[in-house]
Amino acid sequence: MKEWLRSKWRAGLTYAQERPWRVLCVSMVVSLLLGALSAFLPCKLRLGLDLNGVELALGVLALASILAGFAGVVVVFALQSGSALFVSFRAEGGAVLRRAWLFLVRVSFLAAAASLLSAGAFALDLPLGARTLLFASVALSIQSALTMLWLLRLLVDAVGVEDSAQLQKSKSFGDAKDLYR
């Protein structure tokens, strides 16, 4: 049973990694439904904090902006190395990897835009649209963070392989060992 669940989990992750736009569409539908359902809830959007909707949306904007900046760093890190291993990594990753890089940057900026629009909608006292945009921004931010972690893991693994290859190529490390004494 445990192996079956693990195999289904991996299959789901592979699906999400290879088709991020489909996952995005599902998360946007869920966000729209949550926004619509939140109109019928008797409680206000306070979450036990002394925040109004504009402040909450601007907080999510800050998170989305940090994610967008870090997404750019991850993509530049992947593109800047000209070593044979990274060239092979990018070539074999093909269209799936290129789509994931573009998706990561686009979704991060979409999350920032949605949270900015949400703050504006809260300020204009349009609660249904504001909450829907806020839910969408949070969903986009989560998807951006998960995609970024996946890509970063791939890049760190590639760096590990490249470092191991460099260690195998150069058998003498007397100079490096002397640095730590």
C-alpha cells in the first residue's frame, strides 16, 4: 500500500512538473470557487489578526515579489553556466525544462499582479473580487514556490554531478586541503 501511494504521488508530481499550465488552470478554478464561497461566509477576512484586506493583500504582494526575484535568480543560475554538463542538462531537459523556467517567472509575476489588484479591490470595497484575487495570488505563489524548489533541486543535483566529475578529473587536492589547516 505504501509503495502504491508513493508511486501515485510520484506520478502526480511528474504530471504537475510536465504540465504546469494545467495545474495552474485547476488552481485558478479552485481560487474562483473559494472566492465565490467566501461571499457566503458570515465571518470577515481578518484571520485573527489586526489586518484589513488591503494590508493582507500587500503582504501577499511582498511574498510574490520575493518569489519573482528569486525565480529570476534560479533561471539565470541555470542559464549562465557554459560547462559541458550544464549544456547537456539544458539540451536533454528540452522543451519541458524551458517551459518550466518561463512558467516559473510568469507565475511569480502573475501572483504579484493578482495581489496588487486584490489590494486595489479591497480599497475600492469590492470584497468578492478582492477575495477571489487574493486566493488566486496565494495559489499562484504556492505553485511558483513549489516549481522553484523542484527546479532548484535539479540544478543543485547537476552541480553535484559536475563537482564529482571535477573531483574525479583532478586527483590531486593538496592545495585545497592546505586551505583548511
